[in-house]
Amino acid sequence: MQKPDRGIMRFGKALRSFLVCVILFFPTTPMAKEVVVASTSLAGAIAKAAGAKEVRILTPGEIRHPPEYDLKPSDLLRFEGANIVVYGGYERMVQKLLETSRNRNIMAIQIDTDTSPENLVNQVRKISKMLGTEKERQAWEESFVERLKLLQKKISPYSGRKAVVHRFAQPFARWAGLHVVQIISPGELTPKVIADAVMQKPELVVDILHFPNVKVIAENAKCKYIQVINFPGVENTKTIEDIFEYNSAQLLKIFQ
């Protein structure tokens, strides 16, 4: 039997590679600013609040620390039909995303992902201006503000409690009205830091679920301990509002 010509085989492989590139970089579906690719669940929640009709989140929900997620080739398929990428600037995958997609007309919008209510509202406004969805944004913002007022009323009996707080949990702790007596940054949990924190006699230690490292302080101080979130995902949380609902529930649970 005649062996296949190697030149033809090489040409076939090259043709297949070319067709894959065409599919990835020149999708046939129309571009639409209502379709947004988001690097993380938090970026996605912000885009959704801003009025995006469809949000495609790159980071899988089971990833505890979303910024560490590495982009996979299959993720490129999520860019079809979208021309806006929303990201926080600390994600490992973003530079790869931009390099791989440089031939696509994708606009990358970097946002500040601090989870204080004021900042989240500002970021939603920023994305909304790009999407042209001011009406949807305004409706969301009014609802968001009212919802937070109700939550603050629920947790108000515990405002003023002395708390040692993980740096990434600061926005929630300050919004909840806790008296932050010490802030612990990732990687600085030395014996001296632990001893200093215990000397503050905290009633509560607030850790971050995505990158926990301060439980030992609660154990030594013999005080209450909670983990809060900045990225939706745990226990079916999806929206910005869900972040505050979840975190408030942790606070209520530990004191009640």
C-alpha cells in the first residue's frame, strides 16, 4: 500500500491550525457590548450590576483564590461575540489573555476590586458608562443602597466590637462598624505579630476565606473567629449583594 505523502500531511496539519486560529480570532458572531468576559466572579458581579446582558466568568467557582487561576486555551472560546474584558489587574491569566487576543477587537477595562460599598458603586458606574446601560445601573444602585441599609440595621448590635482583621477583610469590617484594632497582612504572621494582636484583647478575628491566615490569633486570644468573602461563589453566592448578605450572616451567626 502506498504511504501517504509527508508534505501533504504537513500541509493538512498547517491548514487545521490555520482554521483553528480563524475560529478563535475572527468569530462569526456579532460583537456586542452587552456581552462581557470577566476574569473573576467579583469582576463578573460588578459587570452584571452595571447592566451587562451576558457575563462569562473565566475563573471556575471552586477556585478559592481566583487571582491564581491560569488561563486555559479553551477559555479563548468565551471571547466569541464579546468585546469587553473586565479584570482587576492582579490575575495571572490577564496578560496571557491580552497577548493571545491582540488580533481581536477586545477592550480591556481594569477595575478597582476593593469591596467597600462606595468603591463597588463607583466601579459599577465605570462599567455602565462603557456599556451604555445607565438606566439598569441606576435601578441596581438604588436597590443596592436600600439592601445594605437593612443589613446594617441587622448587624448594628455588634458594631463597635474590637476586631483583629485580615487586610483583605478590611472593607467588610469597616462597613460593619467593627472597631479594627489591628490589621494583619498576608505573610506577616510572626510570633511578635500574633502576640501584639492578642494584647489588643480582640472580641473577634475576621479572616478572609480566599486566603486565610489569622485563625491562630483567635485561638490564642480565645475570641470569636469568622471568615468573610470578597469573591462570590461559596454557598451559591453570585452577586455583589450576596457578598454582604453572606458576610453579615457570618457575623450574626458567631455572636448569636
